[in-house]
Amino acid sequence: MSAAHSSPMAAPALVEARDLAKTFGGTGFFTTSLPVQAVKGATLSLGRGQSLGLVGESGSGKSTLGRLLLGLIPATGGTLTFDGQPLPPEGSAAWRALRRRMQIVFQDPNGTLDPRRTVGSQIADGPALHGLGRSAGTSDRVADLLALVGLEARMAQRFPHEFSGGQRQRIGIARALSTDPDFLVADEPVSALDVSVQAQVLRLFHGLREKLDLALLFISHDLPVVRHLCDRVMVMYLGRVMEEGPTRALFEVPAHPYTRALLSATPRLDPAHRVTRIILPGDPPSPVKPPSGCVFHTRCAHATEVCRTEIPALRPLAGRTVACHHAEALA
Amino acid sequence: MNRKLVMPGLWIGTILVVAVAAPVLGLPDPVKQDIARRLAGPMLGSPLGRDEFGRDVLSRLIWGARTSLAVAFASAFIAAAVGTALGMIGAWKRGWVEWMTVRSMDVVLCFPPILLALLVVTLLGPGAGTLILVLSILYIPGFVRVAYGEVLSMRANDYVEAVRALGAPTSRILLRTVLPNIAGPLLVQVSLCVAAAIVLESGLSFLGLGVVPPSPSWGLMIRGARTTMAQAPWLLLWPCGALTLTILGMNLFCDRLRDVVDPRTTSVRSRPRLIDRLVPGLLPGHDPARDAVLAVDGLTVGIATPRGVVKPVEGVGFHVREGETLAIVGESGSGKSLTATAILGLLPPVAQAIEGTARFAGRDLLSLDEEARRRLRGGELAMVFQDPMSSLNPVYRVGDQLVEAIRAHGSVSPEQARARALELFRKVGIADPDRRLDAFPHEMSGGMRQRVMIAMAIANNPRVLIADEPTTALDVTVQAQILTLLKDLQTDNGMALVFITHSLSVVAEIADRVCVMYAGQVVEDGPVGAVFHQPRHPYTRALLAATPEGDELPTGIGGVVPLPQEFPTGCRFAERCGFAIDTCRAAPVALREVDEGRRARCIRSDEMARLPEAVA
Amino acid sequence: MNGKAAKWLARRIGGSLLLAFLVVTIVFFTLHLVPGDPAVLLLSTGGAAPSQEQVMRLRDKLGLDRPLIEQYWTFLSGIVQGDLGKSLQDDYPVASEIALRLPRTLELIFAAVIIGLAVGFPSGVKAAFGHGGWFDRIASGTAALLMAIPVFVVGTLLVLAFAVQLRWMPAGGFTPFSQDPVKHLTLLTLPALAIAKGLAATVFRMTKASVLDVMTRDHVRTARAKGLTPRRITMRHVVRNALSPVVTVVGLQIGTLLGGTVLVEYVFNWPGLSSPLIKAVEGRDYPMVAGIVLTISGLFLLINLIMDLLYAVLDPRVRP
């Protein structure tokens, strides 16, 4: 990793979450859907200049956690602070003012922009809403932002359909950066892109991270993608955090059986990098009816009786945190 | 303004203008009776004659239009304003507000429209005012539903979430971002309501319960003319015609507007033009692999467009041997999926294989008739698709769909077929196969559905299995399961596997040989190890560098894949290539043999061999 | 039937009953929520104000002097017992009038639905498979025209053509089936055709669109990849899947169809529910109007419930 971020732990935490939980649905008076526990017991802290990779398969709750941390959806449990303060209630003036400091980049390059407005006016929305850039002139600011993401200023007058997927993704990034945020959540920003374009956008994120002193939460289902970009990686499964730790350590010596299986299942270009593949049996269980105890026990080769009954706590182990009863034994 | 809207727009516009201009057209008084001229035919000053009270028919027709259209437009716009507001608020606030604004509207929809109208007319008495009130109430739920549905689906759009994340207040989001984007469907609803209101107004007036006589109205005119239809049938035809033509114009306008607003429901589809298939194999081509079970040569797929034939796949050739896995790899727009579907004869109707051969078991698949090809498909030649949800028929049990595949190729009794299906389910690793046979596709997970698709494909022991991105829609742990399964099946059956993917890493995991496609052409092929180790085409090299692996930050490729209608004459990759020189752009580059069993489409491929290794 | 399905069915039926209750409530309160004295309102047909005595008599007859909640309760319990009150015009029980005339209306609707489906569905499938061909063009044009002609216009023109000009059959009327079956069916034909025209046109359009849509789905490609015969693909994988949206449309169309029935009965003098209804609206006979509106709305809810269940039979994804 780059030298500028060699001591990330020294920075004061900007985003702090403890035991954060989110349950969707449930039996309200007007709703009758089954409750879905999307996220449970998520604890993390992220400071300026740090980047955390959030990795998991579909249904792991990684996108929900990202939106929880941004305050875009209210949590149903746990505590969350931003810059030492709890988040104001959703929709309030204070909440809206806080939007300036936390932003999001989306996955789908086709849905990320309003098809009926020029990209320039969409990038100018943020500064206008928060009274930024009036002195400098909005069009200058839009031009600067476009330049920052590698596009030309004259493109501001065009509509989204005139751009390629990779370019639209860049514009989405420019919009997110338009308010000079401190905290940026990137929700699978490269998953829908072809590999040649994906690499370009990854490089853009890498450069921005060094330039802007952001707290970056990078969500992906693909482990290799976060490897180059993030200082730390957090692995989620069925709404629970399985393991969190420094990127290199986690990739080289995964402590949780799920992390290990995920890594071994990732296809490799180079036969030399290939490890013995662990094939997980079956499919991830439904989040409507998560398994008892450790949620991973139904597919884990090392599961014992205690895994079926007791929920493993997230605990520190060799410079990282792991939620596995047998982590020491498996090390 | 879209060209499609011009004709119905003019039609409706003319009727509107005439109706609005009625007072200044110098028409006779539409209510002035002249019993002496009762039922008179056409005459000076009354080109359409007189009605049963001697009133001027043309004047009544035009003034009637005025009444009908005023009632229809007024009620449609009132309903639109109220309904849209309620629907938008309901969708945005959810909870009890949603219940009050949206669900409560369902009650209005429990009454057949005309009956609710009659109920209100009983109380308030007939008249234009009552009509506008009733019609507005009737059409509000429609707008609530449209606005509600549109806002809900809009809310899921990232760009709405983005505006919210930027801190915009709700009112601004609704008015600036949501409303412009749902304006189309709302406009369609307005025109639908206007048409429906005209029908309902005329119907009520016809019953004598709508517009009060002597005011002119088309419904009232038909009611009046009915009594004298034996003596003066034309009196009936004028208002009937006017009414029908107006509604026809309105309906046409709605249909066209819907097409313009929502291209998904476009009713006019481009029809394929017949392209004569050229005689295949005119040139005695070289034979790269005599022992290949499937050998494709010079395959070109053409799509007829108004500007001529575009060729998203051009001159593609590859072969695969028994027990071998060939990967076809490329990014979106490379033509890899079209190639596969062309071989099986499964191209969408707009596309056709216009050149080339695909030799399979001594026959050319591309020149076979459809019936012969059908017998091969699902038998000796099988295919697995990308999205296992949409590829299975949602209304049948998976077991029945599998049995169908078995019985399509041989006379097997239902019991035998079921036993075979059970065996196949075991083979593809479906736990509890007996029960799973009776499941519907939506009751299974993505990985399980893909296993069903594979079971269907191998049901008749195919010699070649073509798998088109079979793991792209799956999670990585499930992908590992499916890749292992395909490998195991191949070891058992000795079938040839053509694996189409966009992921070089997956190619490295599963394939023996690889065929790299770019912009509709094969740019390089050969054994996977050799190709990845020392690619002979810059595109392969760039793709490898863009794949995230190891500690290096991946490097992207600038620019985009050209569209089929914009393919350059020279090398198609030249615009994005770091090695391109002027010669590259001058003329088409041939795919040539660069090494034992390796081909590349690059004039500098020899220099490529001297570059550092691509994959360490 | 397993327990889950029974519960689901009970929920659907419960939902329909709740809607029926709301319909009854709305019909009751419509009379009372209108501004002013409902009795005065019902009596003010001409310009002259009704006399005090008339108003008092009507108030007494409708029970308007009793507390609202008591009136509501009487109304509700009456409906449960099949008592819909008495006509203001001739004191005849509303329920008896409906019992006499409802079967005739039902017969008409039934005939119209059969004709509409029998014409609309097959022609829709044929047009989709020959998309852009001569049959498609003619049928689509006809459907567009049929949709544009209001149902009472079709009825009136049918009378003009077949009864007045050609004199093939009478202009309307009714003969009981038991008296003269042939005449009964002859008289049924024109009104049933008039009502069916809208349904036929809508079903045609929807079927065609639905079949065209299903033809491009991935699962049809799978069926082809399996090597099934074109006939089997058409019947099992295209037409079968195209049914569900058509059922939805038929459900939505029923409201219009019931409304059209009122107009067509009037045009052809068919002695169903429509003639007492129109007479009652003209004479401001609220109990009679309310009774008939409730009956037809109940029919509407029932048909929609059946359509819902049919939809679940056709599409396993919406089953419990």
C-alpha cells in the first residue's frame, strides 16, 4: 500500500458504528411482510484518509450497511456516530446539511444519472444545495470536478445517454465529490463495467484517495478488486461481520473459514497463485430464516455443536477481528 | 415532438380547434327549433340537414363537441392534479399515509364506472357540473395508481437516491427529479381518461342522464335520432361518426404517446429483411483440426437495418475437440454470445448467419434445414444460458421441463423419463432430488436453477455443450461449484465444452484453449497457458493487465469498443492500442498462424513475442 | 388443499368481503354526506321547491329522522337478510325486482364474455404469429375501430342495420327461453354481440402483445435449445405463458363490460336490471338505485375474485 497511508490507525475515527442492526419489514399495522434481518451486530470505525473494503456475496447485507452508515436508511439497533456526533433524524434540516459531508457512488451506470438533465446540472446540484462554489462560479466548479475524474469541461452540456458506461460512472463520482465530502461510500462502483473499464475506474479511485484525504468505504462482491485499493477489508456473510483486518494479512492468512472459502473460490489467472479450492456445499441460506448460532455453520466444514447453538462474538485475533469459535484452532 | 405523434395530434388538434371556435364560426343557433323544417335534408345554410325539432345538425354537432370535450378535459385535468399529488405523496411517505392515499382508492375501483356515476346523478340530478364531478372522482384512482407505481419504481433508481444523498428536500426531489421523469406515463393516462370520459359522457347523455336538453351533446343527438331512425337514419350516422372518429383519434394518440414515452412497449417492431444466404465454403479453406467435433469457419452474422446490413460477428472461426474445453472470451460488444446462438440456430429474428460454416459430425449446421437442426439441438448439441431464472419457464415444475427435454429426443415413457430426470438431478448435485423435481423455478436458488439448466443440457449426452456465461449471474462460491461440476461432467462424458465468458480468470481455471474476440472478430487463439503467458495480440495483453490479481494495480484500456456500424476498415483495436502504427489502420489485418496451434490478428505479433511475460 | 393454500384463499375471500362492506358503506353514506337535506335533494326534480309535507313524508319513509348509526345498522342488517328496502315510486320490494331481472342480465353478460373470449383470444394468437401479415393488419384495424365505437353506438347501429334496414330480426325485446327457445336466442344475439365487442377487441390486443412478448423470452430460447418441435413450443411455452396478462386484462375489463350492459339493455329493451335502474335514476328513487348498484358491484367483486384465483392457477409464482 502507499506510504501516505502507512499509519491509518493514528487518524481519529470519522465514522463509528457499534452493533449496528437493520431489520426490514416485520409486522407493522400496515405491513405484513416477514422481517428480514439485513444487518446485525456490525461494528466498525473509519477515519479520514482510510479506506475499508466491504466484501460479501449477494444477501450479505453489505449495501444495506453502506446506506446505514450514510444515514440514508435508519438503523433499527446499535449506535452510529459521525465526527463524534450521533446522526440527526432522517429528513431533518441538520440531516440534510450533513449530506454535504457524506456521499455515495452507485453500481449501475445506467441508473446513476437522471436521463432528462445535463450532467453538468446534475453535478452542480450538490454545491447549489449547500451554498458552495457561488463565489468561484458554478461552471468552473463543474469543470474542475470533471477534470478531477478525467473528463473534459465541455462535456457538462451533454446528456447521460451520450456517455459510455465507464464515463457515466466517472460522472457519478464527480457528483459525489461535488460537495467536498469527508466520507464516501462506493457501492459496487465497478461491478457492472467491462474489465478494461473497471481497471480505469479503480485507478481513478486510487488516485482520488491519495489526493482527497477521504474516508472511503468500498463495497464489492469481488475480493481481488478491493485488494489494491483498501487498507483494510471487512468480510460479511448473511448480515453478519465474519472477519475484519488489514488487507494484506487477510488475503495471505485468512482467519475465518468463510474468508478462506471465498478466497479459494475466486478464479485466478496465474496457475501459480491457485490454492486448493474449498467448495462450499449448498447455497447461502435465506436472510428471512438465518441459521441459529454462527450463520455460516450450515456450509462450514469445521462446524461443531457450539457453532450451531452459540453466536460467535467478533473478537480480536492477531491484529484483526474474527467471529469464529474455532479461529485459534484453525490458524 | 415525435413524428409518430403528428398525424393523431393533428387529428385531435383539428377537432379541438373547431370545438373551441364554435361561437365565431357563424353557425346557426344550435337550440333554435324550427318545426316546419323537421327532419329536413341538406339545404342552404344547413349542409347536414335538420333534426327532429328542425334544429341545424352541423351546428349541434360542433357545439356538441364543445360540451363533450369540455367535460372530458376538465375532469381529466382535475383527476390528474388530485390523483398525481395523492399518488406521489403516498409513494414517498409510505406507512399510513400510503394506506390513506393509495389503498383507499381501491374502493372507487369496486364500482363499475357508469354505476357510480348513476348513483351520484340520482342525488345531484343530471348536468354538466355533476358529470365533471363524477368523472373526476372516477379517474382519480387511475392517476393515483400510475403516479404511485411510477414513483415507487423511480425511488429505486440510483439517481433519485443520489439527489436525496446530496441533501435535497423532499419537495424538490418530487418536483424536480421525480415529476419530470413520470410525466410521460401521466400524460398517457390523461389522454386515456379524456377518451374514456368522452365515452362515458356520451353514454350517460344517451340515457338522458348526462347533459340536460336542449344543450347539444353527441349522446343526446343519438338519443334523439334513435326515435326517428326509420325515417331519417342519417341523423343517427352523423353523431355516431363524430363520436367514433374523435375516440379513434384519441386512442391512436394514446397508443403513439405510449410508444414514444415508453419504448419497451413499442408495438412496431423492426421486421427482418430476407438476406439470401451465400453458398458456404466457396473457398477451400485450410483445415486446422481434422479431429474437431465442432469446427466453425468464416461465420458472419448480419443484422438488416434501415442503413444496410451491419455485421456484429464477422469471419469468426474456431474448433473444439472431444473432451476439450474451449473458452471464447471477450468484453461486451465482442459478439461472443451471438456467435454461440448462431451455431445453434437460435439467433433472434432480426439477426441471421449470412456466411460461413459450422461443421458438426460431418454436417454444416448453418446450411441444415430447421427440422434437422431441431433434432440436433438438445440432443447431440446442447446449450446453457447466462440467466437461469429467465431461461426456465416460470409456470412449469422443473422436473417437467427436464422430462420434456428427455422426451424430445427419443421415445421414452413418462416413468422412464422421470427416472432419468432423477438420475440427472443426482448427477448435477441437487440435494433431495425427488422433491426438487416438483419445485417451480422461483422456489430454487440461482445456483440450483443453473444446475437444472445443466441437467437439461446433458440430458441426452451431448457431444458438444455450449455454455454462454453460465456463472456470470452467480456468487463466487456458487460459481466455483458450477465450474467444478462442468469439469466433472466433461471428464465423465468426454463431451466438448465451449465456454463463453468475459472473465480471463475463469478462462484460466477451466479452459484448455482460448479464443479471444474483439469487435466481432477473433483476435487471438491458442492454448490458454501459452496465450496468457505470452500474448501475441496487444488486446489480449491489455485484458490481462486489466484483470485485478496480485499486488499490482490493474491497468485499464482507454476508449470504448466500436459499434458494429462503425467498425473501422483497418485493425479494429488500433484506436485503443498502445502499439498501433499507421499501417494498422490502413487495411484489414488477417488472422494468421504465429506459432504451433496459435493464431493472432496483429501485424506486430512477432514483436509482441519479445515483450516481458504477461502473467508472471 | 393444504393449510397454507386454505389460509391464502381465506385471505383473498376476506379481502373481497371487506371491499364489499366498504362498497355498502359508501353507498349508504353517499346519501347522507351530500350537503343539504337528502329528502329535499331527492324531491327537487324541477325548479320548484318541494312542499314541507312531501319532505316530511319522504323523511319518514327513508327513516331519515332516526339517528345515523341506527339507520346504518338497519341498512346493513337488511342487506345481510336480503332486504334492500322498498322502491320510493311503487313501494315494491327492491330485492324482488332484482331477483326477477338479475338472471336476464347475467345471461347477457355470460354470452358476451364467451363471445369476447372466443373471438379475441384465438385471433390474438394468430395475429402475433403472423405479425405484420394480412390477418394481423385486418384484425388490428378492426380491433382499433371496435374500441373507438362506444357500446351504445354499436348497439344502435346494429338495430339500424339488422332491424330497421335489413329487417332480419326485431329491434329488441325479450321472449322467455321456455316459451320459444329459438326466438329467445335470436333476441339475445345482437345485444350480446354489442357488449362483447369491447372485450373481444381488448382481449385481442392484449393476447397479441402478450404472445409477442413471450416469444422473445429466454425460456422460449431454452425450449428451442432443447430441440422441441415448433408446435410444442408454441402451445406449451408461448401461449400458455401468454395467458396470465390476458386474465388480468379481462378482470379490468369487466367493470366496463357491466357498464356497457346497462346501456345495451336500454338500446335493445332487454328487461334486465337496466330498465328499473334508469327509471329509478330519473325518478330519484334512491333505494332502487342503491340496490341495483350494490348488486352489480357485488357481481363485479365476485368476478374479480374469480379472476384472481384463476391467475394464481395460471402462474405458480403468485401462489402461496
